[in-house]
Amino acid sequence: MPHSEHRTVDFFAEDALPVPVVTPAEAELLAARQLGVAGRVEPLGSQQDANFLLQGGNGDILAVLKIANPAFGAVEVEAQDAAADLIAAAHPELRVATVLRGPGGAPRRAVVEAGGRSVTARLLRHLPGGTLSGPRHLSAPTVAAMGEIAGKVSTTLRDFRHPGLDRVLQWDPRHADRVVARLAGHVTEADRRDAVLAAAQEAWERVAAVAAELPLQAVHLDLTDDNLIRRPGSRPPMPDGIIDFGDLTTSWAVGELAVSLSSMLHHDGVEPHQVLPAVRAFHAVRPLSAAEAGALWPLVVLRAAVLVVSGRQQAAVDADNAYATAALDREWRVFEQATRLPLAVMTNLVRDAAGFACRPAPVAAPTHQLLRGLDEFTVLDLSTDADAMNGGAWLDAGAEDRAATAALAGGAAAVRTPYGAARLSRTPALSTDSPATVSTGVDLWLGRIAVAQAPDAGRVLAAGPGRIELAVGQRVLTLAFAADVHPPVTAGTEVDAGAELVRLPAGAALHLALSDADSPAVPPLVRPEYAAGWLPLTADPAPLLGLATEQAADGGDLLERRGAVFATVQGHYYAAPPRIERGWRHHLLSTDGRSYLDIVNNVTPLGHAHPGVERAVARQLRRLNTNSRFHYASVVEFTERLAALLPDPLDTVFLVNSGSEAVDLGLRLAIGATGQPDVMALREAYHGWTYASDAVSTSLQDNPNALATRPSWVHTVDSPNSYRGRHRGADAARYAPEAVAAIDALAAEGRPAGAFVSETFYGNAGGVALPDGYLAEVYAAVRRHGGLAVADEVQAGYGRLGHWFWGFEQQQVVPDIVCVAKAMGNGHPLGAVVTTREIAERYREQGYFFSSTGGSPVSSVVGLTVLDALRDEDLQGNAVRVGGHLKLRLQALAERHAVVGAVHGSGLYLGLELVRDRGTLEPATEETAELCDRMLDLGVVVQPTGDHLNILKIKPPLCLDTAAADFFADALDLALTQLGHAD
């Protein structure tokens, strides 16, 4: 292959690599005369090259004019173009900035003079869509896509050979130690310079230890957020384009991924564990070896160190380079995140992500048991399954000590916690960061005097009030105890097996930990996301206590097991959901000890695990549970209470198990009482999953073919949505007359509707109130033709709206049939239909009605208890106060975030609608999904609703307090800002 110039760059032979000085006028002349394309240019930023956007007279983008740094020979540029062509051919699904070609297929490339030196200029394909650069948070799918692209590039370039690859670049990780040493002086702050030098040295030592095992190949080496182009219109931004092959060289293959990972670390809210999806995606395309997995994070640290020192040097020698100067802060952010955790921890985490097991060697049985004469230990369970965590006890700072003291008082000789388990007792209620909950050691509470002795011969590394560190073999045993306890041993002494280390009084608390002798200091508790990195540096000290090492139960992947036996149509929230095994009030608690604010659970108006409901159910289950054909008091008391909450003439109750059943029965009652089988319903509504309730449901999110698959007896009228519907604002008054006209027209056809069914407050639309007077006009019309008004109060009823106990009260109407559920049982399956005695009696002509558990003693007691709590805890009043406060906070977000279109609803039945344009109301569907995922990261469970899935449904337990409402609003503000929606 002929080459015009075989000179290649050697960074260490250059004093500096400033960007070539080329004015826009010179660039336009060069493009026209040398490369054959005339146009206007617009300068683009670059670290070491001169880049221009070349545009035609009509503003169309013709190409990118790239003028290489004078230090780069033509053969290097030819290699870059050849590599780009190779990737474009191998992966047509990727867009690649290949060199443009002129007549005859010759590349539009030329060696020209710039600033008195020869440079290579060429025209490259422009890729629309923009880069991933900037502070915007990178969601997991975006991170994974970046890793996948890196994997594809790596596999494609594996066998690529070219003389232009023989380069010595400052970005090549094989030279990172030399680059840092040479340029560190440009970091003028002593503390930062020392940190960079220390981190680079440690990282280089780890890489050097496995360097011989790292395969070499051609690498792009700059697949960063600056050089990966997002697919136009993709939301969230997803990369599918590759630009800038200027760092193409031969280097360690794993460096391709390291460079990409490092570029993710400066983005808002991205911390080290959140780049692991890229590791998994890369590994799936181009498997990492064990050596590469071990070298990956040290290479990330080296890349970060090189970025810092190179950026400072470039800013010093090229003061007019705004691109380089602007990057300094983000380069330091990359370094901070890369070194946020010890190298050993992140290396273990990467190995775990790539499927390389990281398990510590088991602890051998010691010569002497650590605690002399003490070999019985009661396990103190502090997990989500622990009864000790009931009643919100996990929120009490003294929960652990109290539970342990109770166990000792009950006769336990000693109490211990499990190793490597998450402790709910260390979980705060509201936190945007996950807490450190996973134990790296064991805590003990002693019921009697005990002597800690050396389990084997060792050396005392540290000893003083409250602490001993003993080196035993390749591990360090740490004992931490009360500060007023003084051990008899001193640092630096050798001790024999069985030597007394410290004498502890009865009631003393003791922390034991075993860590590798060469590991960094291990905290007693670590965050769950990083536990797979920390725990391999430790070991279970159980054998030192005469106990077997605890083996974690391997139940397989719970989500996979669910998918294997659970019908997939029964979906779950989130692609990678946390495992929730406990709730308390408005909190949901995962098995790794994370507390999530529950913003969606209108099923539990009193809050999760309400003590009154729990006591009532347990008491009733101990006594009786049967069906409502038996004679007992609770079913009578409950139905009396429920009927009393409704206006006359609604006085007769049917009890069922769910909202779907309630709506189904309500329709059957209406059709049976009127003898008119046709039903009128609102579009964009959801009523349930039974045959009749599904038939009148037209929500497109639940069934995309809802309108086309309705039975012939179902007729629909327009959704009376005053925000997004055909008639908006004051024009929403037109919905009612139109609905009346449809009801009249149906009757004129000889098919008068036997029922009109609707939610009384539009839930599927995100809590949009019906236009004033809407139901009064529609109810009058359907009744005029012999039909009945069926009110679906499944979501809006029971005080959720705050100002009204029932949604129909807001419309100042009284339905003929009211369907209730959800809130009635606080999570217990309970629903009801309330109607008039006359309508109820007509159903007897069709047969009888019976629900085995709808009116059971337990269900009835639950229903009574919920009503008592709603009254006694003033939860309807709380919905007014906290809901009003929250709505104001949410409305204020619209001033900062253009994506917030409207806040709907009343009380604690709210909806935050997200739009791409406040004029067109284009739904921000993908943005809403991404926001929900980010909110989960920040400790909030919230989900989308609406036909466009662009509305956050905000229907939390009615016990939500102001602190939680503010936490939700603040987290939303943060997430919207991180996702780039701030004005």
C-alpha cells in the first residue's frame, strides 16, 4: 500500500501539540481549492486538531473539514480513514465519520501548508444528532450502548494492520506512567498533583503486573461521549455514530473500554457503579479475559490522570484553545470519580460484572476459639424479613441494641449479626443516595464476661482503647469495642495462639472483621452497589467463633424464576427492579436495605403495614374467617358504615374482591335493572380486567387496540380532557353537550344506553378533573332514556381528593351505582358496589349473587378498620394539606423545567404531565420513562400513566407527610436537571 509520508508522531519527541492556527477564511479557501468543495465554515472545538463545519449556501452541512495536528503524518491519517471504512462496512447499523470521496473514488484528502508546517486536511462525513458530551446524566441504556459500540469496534479492529498505527501517543495507556510524570508539573495545586501522581503510580503497578497478558491490537482509543454521536431524535440519547479516529493506534485492547468508561464519569449523577452496564455490554460482544478485567479499572484511573495533566498542559501551551480550557473541570471530575473507591474494590466490581467470581479464601479453623468458653450465639436478624424491624423499628437508631438486649434478657449467651448481610436498621427513610447497609464483619453483644484471645500466633499491628488489630497469616483481625476498655497487649508485639487480647464485661458490644493484609481499610458497612467489590477483601469471621461459615442461599435469579412461571402479561415495574419485601407507611424497603418513597400505591391509603389493620386481621383470623352466608356482626357493621358515607338513596351494598369485579357487577346491575344492554363509556379510561370492565376500558396504554376491539354493546364518547383533549381550557364545556348528543343519537337508533360509566375524576389522564357540570348533563341525558349512572370511584374515592370524600361530590351529582375498591382494604382484596334497594332487588331476577371472600369476617373487619383509621388519623384532611403543598411544589417546577406541561389533580390524586412543547403538547413519553428510572436511583418509586405514558401518576399513601412531599419534589427537580430539562 503506497503512502505519501511514513512519518508518525512520537509524543515524547514533541514539546507540545497546539492546535494548528487556521482562520475560517483560510479554511474555506483550503476546502475549495485543495479538496474541491466550496462552502462557509464554522469552527468546531478540538484538543489538538483544527475542525470546521463546512456548510453550503442554503445552510446544508456538506462535511467536516479536519486539519490534523502538524505532528501527525499523512500515513497516520490514512490509517484512520482505512479503519473508519472498515468499521462502517462491518457494522452498517453504525454511522461512521468516513472520509468523503471525489470523482473516481479518491478520498478528499490533501497535504497542505498551515502555519509554516505541512498538515493533512480532509473532508469527513458529518453525522447529525450531536454528541453525548455535556453534563447530562447518562441512563443505563445509554451507558450499555456505549459499551456495546466499544465492543463492536474492538472486534472489528482486532486484525487491522497499517503502518500508520505505529505511533507514540500521550493517550496510549502503555505510556501513561511517562505522560503523567512528564506533565504533572502543570498541575499547580500541590494536593491535586500529589493525588494524581499517587493514583497513577498505584494503577500503573497493577497494570504492569498483568501487562504481558493483555492482548494488543488496533484501537480507536477515543470512544468517548465527545466522539459518540446520538441517533437523531433518540430519547434518551442513544449513540449510533462514531467520529474522530485521531487517536487510532496499537495498544492494549481493553484500553478501548477503559477510555469509554472514563468519559462517563463526569456526567451528573453518574458514579462508578453506574458504568457497569457498559462493562457487561462490551463483555457480551467482545469477552474480557480475567487479566483484562483485572486491568480495566486501573486503566480508567490512568486515563483520568492523563486527562488531568494533559488538559493542564494543553491549556498552558494553547491559551486560546477554549475547548481545552473548558474541559479542565470535567477532567478533574473524571479523576475524582475514578478514584472515589479503592482500586481493589472497583477491580472486584468489574470482575463480578464480567462474570469472574471474586470470593475470599475460606477461613481455616483456628487453634483457639476467639472468645474463650463462648460458643453459643443467637443470630440477630436485621434484614427486611426480621420481626425486629416491624412497626417502623428500622427507623430507630437504637433498634440494634434494643433487639440484642432483648435477646440477652431472654437467656442468650451472646448475640451476633450475620456477615455480608444487609441491615435494614441502618436505612434512613428519605435519601437520594443508597445507604451503607451491607456488613463486612460481625457485631456481637455478650451476655457474660468474655476473654478475646489470639486464635493463632500473630503480630499486634495496633492496640489501644477500644481497638485491636492483629495480623494472623495473610489476614488482619480487627476487634472494636468500647473506648473505655484497655487491652493488655501493645502494638508491635508478637503473640502466641491463645494469648489474651482483651477482657470484655458482660453486656459489652464487640465488632469483628477479617480483611486481607494488603487490602485498603474496609468500612464496617458498605453500600449495596459496591458490596461485590468490598466483600472479596474480607472473610466471614464465623470460624473464629467456632461456627461454620454462612453460605448465602442460592435461590437463583428471582426475576428469571418469576418469568418462568408467572404469565408475562402480568408485568412488573422497571427493567431491573429492586426486590421489595417490606413496607412502612409511605416507604417501600428493598432486601439490600434501601428505602424508597412510594408515590404510586393508592392501594394502601393508610400506609404499608398499618398496625391497626395488622392487629385486626390477626385477631379475626384467630377467631373466624368464612363466607358472608353465615351470620356474623362485622359484615353488617361494615356495610352499614359504608352505606352511611353515601347520599340517599344509595343504601344497599354488594361486597366483592376488587375494582374490576365492582365495575363488572355495577354494569350487570344497570343492564339488568334497565333491560337495556348497551353501555356508554368515556374514551381513554380504564375500569378493570374482567369481561365487562375490560369491555368498557379504552385506555390505549392497557390495550393499544382498545377502540377497535370493543364489543358491539359498548359505545364511547370523547375523553373530556381539558388539557390535552380536542376542547381545551374554557372550551372544555363543549364535551358535555357532545356526549349528550351521542347518548340521544344512540337512543334514536332504538338502542338507549342502559348505563353510562365513567371515573368521576379522570385517573388515566393523570388526575384531570372533569369539566364543571359534565356529569350533571350526561347523567340527566342517560336517565332521560331509561339508563343508569355508574360511577367508578375505585381510585378517586375514600378521601384521596382531599376536598371531597367521593369524586362525584366534586361534580355535585349523585350516581345510581357506585363502584369502590383499592382504598377499602389497604391492600387486602376488597371492593364494593353501592346502589339503591330497588336496583339491587332487580338483580334477583337474574339469579343470586355471592362472593366467597368479598364479605368474609376478615374482609369486613379490614374494611371497618380502614374507615376508623381514615377518620381517626384525619387522612382526608392530610390529603388536603400535604396534597396542596405538594401541588404547589410541583407547579413551581414548571418555572425551571420546560418539559413540565401541567400539574393535574386534587389532594393526593395528582399527575405531572411532561411535554416536549407546551404549545403542541407533544407527549414526552420516552423522557417520562427515563425520569422514572432516574427517580428510582434517587430513592423514589413513581410510574407513568396516560395513553401516551407521559404523566407521572402521583397517588401515594394518604399518610404522606410534608417532609416526604418535599423530598419527592426536590428529587424531581434534581432528576429533571440531571436529565437536561432545566431551562
